Amino acid sequence: MIVHGPFHPPRERFRREWWWLAALWLAAGALLAVVLSVERHNIELRERQRLAQQARTIHDNLGRQLDAINRALASLIEDLPRWRGQADGMERAGQRLRAFSDAVTGVRTMALLDADGTVLAASRDELVGGNFGQRAYFLAARQAAPGALVVSPPFHTALGIWAIVLARVVPGPEGGFGGIVTATLDPDEFLTLLESVRYAPDMLSALAHGDGLRFLMVAEQPGPPGVNLAQPGTLFTRHRESGQEASVFLGAIQAGGAPRLMAMHTIQPPELRMDKPLVAAAGRDWGMVFADWRAKAWILGGAYLLVGLAAAGGLHFMQRRRREIWGQERALAERSAVLETRWRAVLEATNQGVWDWDARTDKVYYSPVWKAMLGYAEDEVGDGLDEWERRLHPDDRERVQADLRRHIDGETPFYENVHRMRRKDGRYQWILDRGRIIERDAQGRPLRLVGTHTDVSEQRQHQERLDRLTENLPGVLYQYQREADGRSHFPYASAGIQDIYGFQPEELRHDASPVFGRIHPDDLQRVGEGVEQSARTLGIWRAEYRVVLPGRGERWVSGQARPQAVDSGAVLWHGYIHDVTEAKQQSIQLQETERLLQHLMNEMPIGLCMVDAAGRIYYRNRRFLELFGYTESEVPTLAQWWLRAYPDASYREQVVRTWDEALARSAGSGGDISDAEYHITTRDGAQRTVGIGGLTFGSHYLATFIDRTEQKAQSELLHKLAYMDGLTGVPNRRHFDQTLQSEWRRCRRSRQPLALVMIDIDHFKLFNDCYGHQKGDECLQAVAAVLRAEFNRSHDLVARYGGEEFVCLMPECDLASARTKALALCRAVQALGIAHQGSQAASVVTVSLGVACQVPDGTVTPQVLLARADANLYRAKAGGRNRVDSGVDLLL
């Protein structure tokens, strides 16, 4: 038996409890330190990733702007030869510079400088005539490689602006240095970009020149411009020396500065051929990154110390109280000896077996009723402890000894256990065994235990039948009784109460208070009030609440019980409780996910709406309302949306057909609705170009709306500036060169002829001398209008080739048809009747035309076709002008 061993004296036990408390306190401190350290590491990792993303955002946006500026500079250089030969060429150049300066994002000023550095034309008139030959960017451009984009260090411009200048070399007449064309970056545009990536007050975003001179910085306390960051050991220097495009470092921006976590990104796209890079940076004060973490660490550290002090105080109070109780028990033991004889007589009279164990001698008194209960006569059972031990059922022995040990160790106020005892005839009988220590020595060791045996076989059989009925029932089936004086217990509980509260049914049979100790503190009052109300009204008790189980954590349970009044004044509930943790967690997680999704969808920068199977629009986010203005009351269904958003009936029919086809295709692409572009009429009558796509789910779908109106307009403007002639409105030479190459390849594949007509206005220089350049421009515009009208096939191309030269490209057209078209054009221009006194060909403006045609193959190039048309044009001019020459007589 485990009760044979000696007990530890109180002083030794108390000392051991203090050692255990100290060990637990230190372990908790170590765990707290590890948790805080891991959280600090995660904060740093997240901050590094976030700053790197912001630096990347600056890099991507600035890269796109630099590409647009570079293309604008290239377009200007390409048009310069035409302007140089005209008297008002620089005035036209100024107009083009102003147009580009207004259209290209991020550009403040654009200028054209000659080989000496004198401004010939500019988007700002006050710069014209100024000389900037000694500027660093001009000197750098003289040494730059052909086609390079020169990036100047920041400086104060002639207009007093702190700026960076981008420059490209303009080739001279002999191919040498002929000057530069420049674009001055607008600092206000880039300040807006830098401000947009800041997400914390202590965060800074900056842009620096590759040599280290700071251009712009946005911060809580921005420093002066022009600081040189390329100092030994600074973050800028470490980034540049690393050779990496993107990096994240911890250190000082300037010598002696506060440490910062800084993400940097070098901006130098290979296709731009920049002679110097720009460096974008996003960073945060290292101390502020961990400000919340430090506050949390102080709070947890303080709580840790307070908990330690509270635990020490509680242990001290408990030990003092235990000493008092042990003293009281010794006094009671003396009094109990007087009442012992009477107590035994009462128990015998109630047919309960009595046992009395003297721990000093291991002798046990077994009463006659105890022996008779098991079928033995008075002299058939001895007085040794083994008389009880060897009659215990083997399956019950360990549990019985554990309950007895808990009582001996002071963990329970008395010993109680229901187990099986072997009778004289070999059968087992169920016994309720109860007892308690009535005497201890000075060291707290038990000296005497007394108790009773009660036959509970009949009650046990009834309970076993009930347990078999409930053993496969999830949860617990129970009876809960609350006495008139407030005490409560569980007269019956199925085995499932172990899963619900972590207690065996026997532990709660006489005291239900441990159960309430397991209920979550935040739910305890609500559960108690529900029990009180049910007891008062005898109404059904229902509740859903949390319990906290050792080793399992927080669990959700749901209970229901019906009360009934008992004659003694007590209330008895019959009820059922089961675990609903998984369902509750799923419900909470679903609610949280829905709330988060609702917030994210509402704040997304693209429009969203959801449509059900009946065509009802049951959700639309904030951006949707901002874009189109249609409320739920105005367009509650998809049918009303079609009518309001697409008022033109024919276009609406096309849109509905396109959308229905996209929905049908989505079934084969995982539910994705392919994106397409639509023109939508908003509530205020404005037209917006919108990309619409989405996702189907079941019979519903989510539609996404991305506004491309401004992007489309800017793209069209840039295309027009780059590929259209500003004076005549027809495509320029660049457009013609690209189209000639593509049409040549297409006709080669289809083996179709490609015709080309070159047109020259006869004696146009004399026309300008006689009537002036204003009339010359009007003449060019009139001729271009005739060309557009005559060459009216969708795949024909009319372009301005040079000053007074035009070219027409006609795919799938043979030589005879091209000549016929050219003759009609010659007559149409003459029919304009524009007076031309200086012409030797006629009294009005006329044109000469050279026609050529070729079926492309692998032996010739498009330049051969162009040269042949040019030669025929020369023959037409040499033959007296105002005529068409197709080179036919050369073939005869």
C-alpha cells in the first residue's frame, strides 16, 4: 500500500514548495523573453519587407516616368532636321516643347540648346537666348555616348528650382555634337510620389542622384536639399558598394545620425542608357520601429513581476493557513476520541460497515457489519491491512490507492471511492468506501483513519445501465442539484463530463464548485445569472459559454436543462451539455473573415459589384459609387444598369453579347471572367473607359471595374505626339517607316503586291517666298486633306515624308491601279485652285508623283521599293512637273 511510507515534515514541504515556485517563475521569465525575442525578429522582418516594397513602388513609378520623358526627347530630336530648314522652325520647336512639357508627367521645363549651350527654344519663353554652356549636364553631354540619357546632379536652375535635368545629344549636320535637348524634372510631382509611400509619421522617403547628392526627401523633419550622402560608412555608400539593384541596410543616413532601417533601389533601366542612376529610398527610425514592442515588453515585464509577487504572497498565506488548520485538527482529534464509541454505535445501527486504521501499527478494526456485508463470520477476518487490500478488485486497486493518497496528502477533505470487493463466495460486490484522517502527529503525518463501507450494488447496477446508454453520447447527460443554502452537486453525471469539465463524475457527486472554476471568467457571471433565473422561474436553462481545461485550453460548450422543485427546497435540473468548440470557432472565424473581406472590398481602389442569379446587384463598393454614381435605388438590377450605363441601343446590344460570351467562357477557365474594355456613361453624363472582368461563383458573379479613362487619353496623346504630324494631322515619317516594314512582311507572306506613291508639291519654296510661311502651312494642310480623301481604303496610309513631300502606301494594289489613283490625285490637287504665281508648271499649286510597285520576296528590301518611287518622282519633276511617273517606259 502507498500509505505505508513516511510523511515529509511541514518545514521540508514548505521549502520544496518555495523551490517549485521559484523554478516556475524563472521558467515563465525565460519563456516570456523567448516570445518577446521572436516577436521582435518578426517585426523587423515585416518592416524590411514593407520598406523594400515601398522603395520598389518609387522605382517602378519613376522608371515609367523616365521612359516617357526619354521617348519624348527622342521624338524631339527626330523632328529637329525639319524645323532647322524653316524660318519659323524654332517657334514650332517651342510649341512642341510646350506640348510635351504639359503632356509628360513629371516634367517642369523642356529646352533645346545649340552646340555652344545657347537656348534656341524652350517651353518657357524666359529661357530662350540664355547660355548654359558651363552647366555640368551640358559638359557631360559633350562626352556622352551616342543615344545616352545624361542625368545631372541636383542643382538650382536659372528659374530658382532645385531640380535634376535629363539631356540627350542632338546630332550635328556632319554627325558631330549639335547641341542637346533637355527635360527638367518637376520636384513637386516627385514629392507627391514620395509622400504616397509613407505609412508612418517617422518614415522618410527620398530620391538621390547616383553620385550621392540628395534630390528630394519627405519626412517628419526633412533636412536641407543638396546633402552629399556618399560619405564613408553611410547607408547610401553601402548600397552603392554592394552592387545590388535593391538592398536593405541598418545604419545612419549621415555621419553621426540616428540609426535607420533603410530600403534602397537603384533606378537605371538598361533600355534608357542613363549615364548616372537615381537611387530611391524608404526608411524608418530604428527606435520607432520597435516603439510598440518596447511598450508591450514593459507591460508584460511588469505583469510578470506582479504575478511573481502575488504568487509568493499567496503561497506564504496558504502555508500559514495550513499550519493553523493542522493545529485545529490536533485539538479536534482529542475531542473526537470521546465521541468515537457513540459514532461506531450509530454506524452499526444504520447497517454500515466500520473500519478503523491505526497507521502506527497497520492494524485495522473491521466491524461485524463490515464482515457480514462480504459474507464472513466474526472470526473469519483478521485485523491486518492486507485483509482489505487483497479483496480489492484488481481493476479498481490503482484508482482506490490514488484517491486515498490525495486525502493523505491534504488534497481532499475526505477519502471517498466506489469500488468492488470480493465476497466469501467469490463474487464481487460494489462498495461505497468513505473515510478521513482524525489524528496526525506533530509533523502532519496521519496516525489514525476511520471510515465506513456501504453496499451500493443496486444503485451501481442502475447507474451501469444508464452509463451504457450514454457511453456513446457526445457530451454529458447529468443531474445538477442546488440546495436551499446555496451548496450544489451532481447527483448523476455520465462519463462525458470528463471531456466537458475535466473531472470524473465521482469528483462532483458531492460538490459542484470545481465546475464553476473551469468556466471562463468573462462568461461566469452570465452563466450564473442564467442558473438563478431558471431556479426562480423554473424555466428551461440554455447557455453557450467557454470553459478552460488544463492541457486543452479554451473550449466552447452548449447546455440545456429543465429544472424541477424538490420538497427540501432544492432545485434539481436534468440536462445535457456538449462541446461546440469547432462549430463556434468556425462561426467566429467566418464572421471575422466576412468583416475583413467586406472592409477590404469596400476600400479597394477598383470598383466592385456582386450580382445574383436573378440579376439583382446586391453589393457595390465605395469605388463603384465614386466611378459611376449609380445608387442601389437607381440601378437595383443588371437590366437597369444596362439601360443607364449604355444608353446607345446598338452599343448596349454589343456589350450585352460580349459580356454573356465572357460569362459562358468563364466556366471553362476556373470561373475567371476575362477582362474587356467598355465605354460607360456615368450618372452625370460623363463617358469613362473601363476594363471590366470578374469571377463567377455558383450562380452569382463578382464584377471588377478598373478606370482606364485617363490612361487611355494620355496614351492617345503620346501616340499622337510621337506618330502624327502636328501641322497636317497625317502620320509622320516614323509612323510611315514602321508601317512600311510591317506591310512589306504581310504582303510577302500573302504574295500580294505593295504599291508606293511619293508626292512633292511643285516649286513649294517659291510659294513660301511669294506668299509667306503662313500661306505655305495652309497649302500643306489642303494637300494633306486631298490625300486623305483620295486614299480612303482602311489599310492605305498617307504620311508626311519631309517638308513639302508626302508618301502613300497601298497594300494589295498593283502598279496600274496605283498609277490610276495617282493621276486622280494629281488632278484633285490642281482642282483646288490655290494660286501659285511662282510656279513654272501651272498658275495654281500642283504636285508631281512617283509610283512604284513590288511583290515582296526574299531578294529585295523595302528600301528598294522606296528608292524606285523616289527615282520615278525625280523623273516626273525632270519631265516638267504636274504629272505622274510610274517608270513604265523604262520597262518597254
